[in-house]
Amino acid sequence: MKKVLFYGMNGEKMCFQHILLNALDLHNGDGEVKIIFEGASVKLVSLFERENNPLYKKAKELGLIAGVCFACSKVMGVLEENKKSGLTMLEDMSGHAGMKDYIEDGYEVISM
């Protein structure tokens, strides 16, 4: 089984939509997939929540979203909104969401 971590850095909605599309596609093909909102992408969580984005909603329901970067959420002024999403706030790497544990667990990391 292929293990893939999508590490979303880009704050462009269309770019992150492709992360969600690919994650769902790999998941449906029996892959093990996780998604992390990092960098500018943390600003998309509240947007996806407000618009009830179907791809985001499906990935969230399936447990594909590992979490959201705590430090970037704080710096970008969306920490409280992101906490309301119910997603895990990740801060294992000096307040940011690290890749190390996933890499050590055999995940291929794709950053977009």
C-alpha cells in the first residue's frame, strides 16, 4: 500500500482543490493518505468550512486531514477559526507541522 502525505503550503484555493482531489483518488485506490495544511494554506480551512466545500468535507469525514499548522494559523490570524473546524492543530516542529514522523513511517511527501 502506497503512503502519501500531501503537505499543502500554497494558499491558492484551486491548488489545494487538487490536493483534495488527488488525496481522495489515492484513498479510493487503497492508498494511505494524509493531508496537512501548512504555510499560507491554513487560511483556506475557514473558507472550505464556510462554503461547505464537498471535497474538503469528504476528506475530513474520511479522516484524511492530519491537521493544521498551529504557528502559521496564529501568524496569519486564523487560529481561532481553524480551532473551530475541529481539525487537529499541529505544532510538533517548533510550533509548525513537521514531516519527520511521516517520513520515518514510510510516507512519500508531496508539497504543493
